[in-house]
Amino acid sequence: MSRQSVWAPKVAALIKGGNSSAAIAQIKVAPTVHDLQALRTLLVKANLLKGNPSVEAFISSMSAELAAPRLHRAP
């Protein structure tokens, strides 16, 4: 049984607090594509994605990069 990752809520809290540069740094080292999708879902629910277009673009680009087979990270 797998545990829920706490990464997405922590990064969402950074964005909510207005520290988008720290959030982007965390997005660069995102553990999995699933974590990025969870982050996007949290930001959409909290209406934070519209106010941070650079974060939205960065989430999209990192999702595409992590989805590529050669860039998967070891658990």
C-alpha cells in the first residue's frame, strides 16, 4: 500500500504564500509526473493557477520532460 505524497500540498503552500520562485525550484526536482498532476489539481481547486502563469507553464514543461522515458527517476 502506497502512501500519499506530501510534496504537492507543500509546493501549493509556497505558491499560496507568494513564493513562486521557490515553488519553481521545487517543481524542477518533482519526484513524479503524478505529483505534478496532483499539484496542478490543487492549484486549480484553489484558483491559484490563473494568477501564476509562469508556474503553470513550468508545470506543463516539467510534466512533458518527466513523461519522457529517458528522464524517469529512480524511486
